[in-house]
Amino acid sequence: MNIFIFLGIVVFVACFGGLLYLNSSGEGGKLIFVNPPYNYIVGDTLSFFNSFLFVFIFSAAFFGVAAPIALGIEGLKYASLLSAGLMPVYDILFAIPQVLAAYSASMLGKGAIEDYQGKGSVFAHRKDAVKWFAVGVVFLVILILARSYL
């Protein structure tokens, strides 16, 4: 596993847990609310795809190094919505396809860096990156279809 994906998961959990703790122990009912840098509406199908593509594009734009930042933003978003009571608990499962998207982007970034250094080719990692991206999309579609029954 890429170190940036592992770090991204740690940052996601830290941001999620930290903001959830701060909002649960807030005095006077004042909540810290973090809006993601894209349009997100709870329960909207296009918003789930928007979140998935945000993590992939943001991570891929910086060769996979920005995966912890993207997953941290998602952790803050989920904690804000959950602590405000605007999101059902099972919507946290939508973070799994986002981790797969970040992993796919980091594989593409790894190939691009190796290609730049002359040690390999971006095409060597393309199959795995597309595979993990497709697994993330399939998992995302399954979660969207299952969400209507929960």
C-alpha cells in the first residue's frame, strides 16, 4: 500500500474523530461546520459521484501526494454532517469508494513520477489504476442502490 494512502486514511480518521469530538463537546450548541470545496447535498446521487471524483482528481493532480488532504477534507465533511444530524450514519460507508479513488490516483501518480525519472512508465501502473478506479465506481453504485433500502 502506498504510504500516502495509509497517511490519508489516518488523516481521514483523525479529522473525522477530532471534529466529531469537538462538536459533541461544544458549549452552547455551537457546531463547527466544514463545507467541502464542491457542491454536496446529502442523499443526492450526483453528490456522491461528485465526492468520489473530487478525491480522484485532487489526488491525481498532485501525483497521489495530495490524497491525505483530499481524504482529510472528506473526514471533516462527514463529521460536520453527522454531528449536525444532517446525514444518516450509514453514509460514512461512501468513504470506502473515495479511498479506492485516492489509491487509484496514487498509482497513476507513482507511474508518472517513475516515467519522469526514467525508471519506468506510467503505462505500467495504468492497468492497476483503472482496476481500482472501476472497483471504486462499482462499490459506489452498489452503495447508492442499497441506500434507498436503508
